Amino acid sequence: MTRRPTRLTRVLSSALAAAALLTTAACSDDSDQDGAHASGVTASPAARKQPASSPSPTLSESGARAALITEADIEDDWTQVKDSEAADWHESLLIGDVDVADFLTAKSDASDCQKLLDNLYDNDLLGKPSGASALRGFEEGNSRLLYQVAAYDRSDLDSALAWLKTLPDECDQFTATEDGQKRTVQVIETDLPDVGDDRQGLRVTVQGKVDGDQTTLTEDVGVVRVGSDAITVTAGGLDGGQQDSVDQAVKLGTQRLKDVLAGKTPAASPSEIE
């Protein structure tokens, strides 16, 4: 005949079972914590759900063209010309060999100033793009405005902008010679609207003779970086600089480029940004 367990026996068994469960849970917690510390992985669900950083958008050829400004984006009476015509624009007064004698203590400055003249003449102020690019030109009297959008290698673009920032000091005034004719070149810094990730404004004036007549060429320059892409605006001519038009092109053009990179279609005639 089997004896029924006494009340004391049942109480002791229950207590022992509860103690065993508590010991198992404690060991499990210690093991989980040790594993978490060993792996360096946080136990936070929110942390586990953090998305990976998305790559920067890539500017396509169609996107570069869509980011170009129109006549409605700039002030005054600019008239758009054919893109093929604008691509062939070159200012002959920018041709010349920099006089190294103007740089007695810094020979490297002479090469920087030569690079400035050459790149302005070639319409490649930031160097050759590494990706998509597009340009558009406008005319008004004796003035021209050339607007360019392009993708660059980021490190090259940063270096080009850093170089531009040095020019008002390194190339504040120097002489260039072409066919025996001396030309005086001056470079000053100008302010641009606070747009984009980085920017630099310059005014370059070249004084010399053309067909025996004393002439002054003035080029206002605006460069704005947006990520690894940039817009470059050069405007001016024999009638003087065009800083207001450069500022307007920079403001509206930067927004157009941002819209394109965000997958949006820029407005055909965006309203003026104050």
C-alpha cells in the first residue's frame, strides 16, 4: 500500500523546485549578459533596427541637363544660345603667359595663376568632370553667362575649391603676356549666397589692348558644391561684371540641382528665392 506524502514533504518539494527554477533563470541571464558583452552587441531592439547609411545619389546625364537654369531663372534680358555654341566660347584676353617675375618669393603662385587663366579659357575651372556634365549659355549685349553642372570625384572637387579660395591672395595682381602685349590681371574674392555645402566667388579682371584699343574684361565667377557635384557660373565681358546674375543663377541653380538629386523634377520657371 503506497503512503501519501505528508504535508511537510509536499512543502519541501515545492520549495526545492522553486529554488531550482530561480537558479536556472539566474544562470541564463548571466549567460545572455556575458554573451552580449563578449560580442559587443546591444540588446536594444531599436539599435538592431538602425538602417544602413544610404549611398549618395549619382548625377545622371539627363539629371545634369534637368538641373540647368533657364532664362526665367536669371535677371535682366539674357537670351539662351545653342549648347553647341556655348561650348565653343573662349575669351581671347585670358590667353597669356604669366610673368614669373611678379612672384619673386613664391614661384608656385605663378603656376596657380597660370592655371586660373588656362582653366577659365577652357571653361574647366574645377578641372575635368569624372561623371555626367551639362552646360548652357546666355548672351546679353557684349556679356556672356556660362552655366555648368557636373559630377566630380569628391576629393578632387574639395581640392579644386580649396585652390580657388587661395587665389585672391596668391593671384591678387599679376601680369600676363601674349604676342608681346602685356595684360594686367586682378583677382578678388566676392560673396555668394549661402547655398550648397561649400562655395567660392571670384571676380577676375584683365586689362589689355585689343586691336590697339585699351580694353577690360571682367568675369564674375560662382562655384557651389552639392555633395560630389558642383555648379559653375561665369558671367561678364567687355561691358563689366554680372554679379547680380551670378548670384541669382547660384541661388536657383543650387535648388534645381538638389531637386534633381532628390528625385524631383525642378519647376520649369521657379520663383525667385529671397
